[in-house]
Amino acid sequence: MNRNISVELTNMCMVYDNNGNVLVEEKVGKNYRGLIFPGGHVENRESVVDSIIREIKEETGLTISNLEFCGIKDWIEEDGSRYMVFLYKTNLFSGTIQSSSEGDVFWMPLEELKQKETLWHLDKMLEIFCGNGVTELYFVNNPGAVDPPVRRKVSHSIYTCFFLGYGMRSCIFCKACYRTADAARA
């Protein structure tokens, strides 16, 4: 059995300050518009960590350090290839933010971001970024679906559903990470 598959590797980083703000990028394209955290592609022969440092510098003007790996978002494309996004966060950065051709970048309170129109399942990825035990966001791509079904994985058991019996916690950065989970339990 051939186990080789085509995989596109990308990254995303939640850069945050100690005042409850996150750095967001407003992407505008032909078929999309919304807020997302900055990130991009892993280049040939480049490490994932080096790629996220490079992408953040290119898209925001900031130099980041002390990256914390949070988890992954991945899906299977129609052609059977896989798309993987390595998710990181950091609150250590230097420089001044500047927008790029990728989109406008600016600081926004995390709580305000949760109420905005986001792109590419950022609302669901916040559970991963906030460090509440969810480590993977996985789905099979369905081009006709507006919001494809998402399977959440928790770090202690790959088969445990996050919403079933997992104790509610919140990270020191964002105390309202589980507003969605609370609503689902009600």
C-alpha cells in the first residue's frame, strides 16, 4: 500500500499582548472577506518555526519569538491531498505593525474578535489557540457546505468529543474560550 500523499504545509500565529488584544489581519479576496490571524506557507527546506517567524515579519512587520505550539487544523481536499495548518501563539514580539499586500493588520480585543466575521474557521480555532485541551480541528472538505462539520480532538484522547464530559477550563489569556461549549451543553 502506497502511503505517500500530497500535503500542503502552512502556519498561523495568534500574536497577543498582555491587555487582552490579538493581532488580526483583514483579508479581502475575490471570494472571501474577514478577519484571520496572520500566517502562510512553509517553504521548501524551511522548518515550520522558521516559516511562521518569516510569515509574521512579512505580513505584520513584527519579529516574534518564544513561540508556543498550540495544535493543528487539517483537512482532506477533493483530490485526496491534505492541507495542514500548524497553529502557534506568542506574546513576545518587537517592531511596529505594518500592513502588507496580504491585508490590513491591527490590534483588536479578543472578545470583540469573537463577535466579528472571521475566515476559515477562526472561531473554532480559538479553542486551540486558547489552550483549553483541544489540539486538532479536522474535517473532510465539502465544497457545497457553508460550514463543514468539524471534529474536535482533545490532547488526552483522540476519540473523545470535546463537548462530552470534559471539564470546562479557561486559559490565563482568554477566560471566555468556552462560550460555544457552554451553549452546546445547555
